[in-house]
Amino acid sequence: MLTAEDQDALVRTVKAFVDREVAPAAGALEKRGEYPSALVATMREIGLFGINVPEAYGGTALPATVYARLFEEIARGWMSLAGVLGTHLVVCDVLRHHGTPAQQAAFLPALAAGDVRGAIALTEAHAGSDLAAIRTAAVRDGGEYVLDGAKLWITNARSAGLFVVLARTDPRASPPGRGLSAFLVTPADGLRVTRDIEKLGYKGIETCEVVLDGVRVPADRLVGGEPGHGLRHVMTGLEAERINVAARGVGVARAAFEEAIRYAKTRTTFGKPIAEHQAVQLMLADMATGIEAARQLTQFAAARKDHGERCDVEAGMAKLFASETAQRVSLDAMRILGANGYSTDFGVERCYRDAPLLMIGGGTNEIQRLVIARGLLTRMGKD
């Protein structure tokens, strides 16, 4: 188990990697829409693909508070790179908490090593925030399940060796969510990537449509071994994902803020650096305050998760506030840079284009508000 000192050293290692390799390369890779193979290889060497995997399977099982710090640093360099890792770790979380011992032994070591990368296939054309509306079907046929359907917005789709696919095993279940099950599917089973989705931001990393047309998987690849629990299984991973999305929001906001600070110190108007103008100082103060508040919310949610406490409300608050902060701070940074903020010569415009995905992914911020409100009402009802 890594000591607190080792954990801090890992965060410093990742920060140095981001400063040395990620930040200088992100702009060019993003403009070309090029997958960051070399950067991903370095993340694998550092051991980042196993940070939430138990040590028994080759991982480091880091606390969620450290996990969040790592995501903040990576997203500060390039939010797309954080996406490569985030989706993978959701798959690890689902297996770690709900996989059978045989499933964990078969897949977690390769996932932890980064030899196999994970993707989570939930969203469909008619089912995004409302996962209970999923139409992909899984029908038992002897010792196998036959899967038919299509999934959208699948990160890592072309690079993944293992997909967690949510499908309907009982069309008559009431409520509908009880009829869903999660399956471990590999490309070799016949899952096909059919197209890449063009996006405003979050470029360089593939986001795809995948099709399952009569895909057969062994029955022992049903997560947990029993049908009907898939929604609960994937929600475990999504709770952790909301913490990493919040941390990404802090990282994107930091990237925009730090560029704005550097620019404000060197850009001169009316005979002095714009950092000395009160209007700019007020903006910088609000930006820094929002970033620190977002970080503290994220760390609070992560600490509750580390203590084994329910953190759906706290993770929702962190994701909501941090993603909105990323959007607001990146726009303010653009204002400070003026016309240069609108130029691709600077990184602020990339932050501005990447931030909206954080308000949508992992459950829209409108859904987060409902999760928060319902959770609070439930807790208060118990008093």
C-alpha cells in the first residue's frame, strides 16, 4: 500500500509529466484530432490505469482524494487525456465492486496494468440521463446471452479491449430499471465501432457509436452472475465518475485561470500591466475563489467515499459546481485575454470548448440538481 508520502510523490510525478509532456503537446494534438498514444503510454508506465484496482490484482487502490488530485492535474494539461483514464477507471470500479471473483481475476490484472483498456457503453439515442429507457436487449440462449442494440458517445471505443455494456434482460420488469443487466464484452465477441462523433471540444480522444448485432457472450460475463442488477452496478461507477468529472472541472478552470494570470502580468494597457487594473483584479479574485471552492467540494465528496459513506449528494454537488466553474472561469479568462483569448494560439479557447462536456457527461447538471434535492429530502426525512 502506498504511504501518504508515496501518494504525494505520485501527484508530483503526474504534475511534472503534465508540465513537461502534456501541456506542450495538447494544442497540436487537439487541432489534428490525433489520439495521444505516446502520452497514454507514459500514463501506463506511471501506473495510472490501476489506481482504483485492489493491490491483489496489481493495482494501487488509491484513496478517492488522491484520485481526484491526479485528475485535476491531468485535466489541467488536457481534458481529453483525463477522459482516456476516467472511462477506464469506471470499468475497473464496476468490476471491483460487483464482478464475480472469476471476473475480477480474469480482467482486473490486465486493466490495472493498462494492457487492456476499458470503455463503458450505456448511452443510447433514446437513453442518456434516463438509463431505465435503454433498449439494447440481452436474451439468454443456453450458456450465452445474445446482445442486440446500439450505443452512442462511447469514449475509448476504438482503443478498448473490454466494454461494460448495459442491456435489458427483462422487458417486463417494473420499474424498468430492474430489468437491466451489465455485461463484459470484448471486440472479439463481435461488438463493432461504426462511426466517430464530431464534437465541439474533447478532441483527440475517440467518441463513437458502437453496434451489437447478435453479439454472443458467455453467460459467465454477466457482471455479478445474476441478471437484473445492472443499473445498480453501473451507478457505483458513475458515482466515482462524478468525482473525477468534478476534478476535471477544477483542472480545466485552473488551466484557464493560470493562463489568464500569466497574460495579465505581461499585457500592458494605459501604461501598466492589466493585472494592475482593478476590473481585472476583481475577475481574478472571483475566478480563484470559485476554483478553490470547487476543489474543496470535490475533496469533501472524495473523503466521504474513502470513509465508506454514501456520497451521491456530495459527488453531485461537486460535479455541478466544478463543471459550472470551469465554464465560467474559462469565459472570464477569454475576456482577460481579449482577442487573444479567442485565438487558437492560446489554450483558453480550448478550455472554453472542453468545459461544456463536463456539464453534460456523467449525468447532466440538471440531473445533478435533482439527485441533490432528492438526496437532501431523503436525509432530512430520516431526522
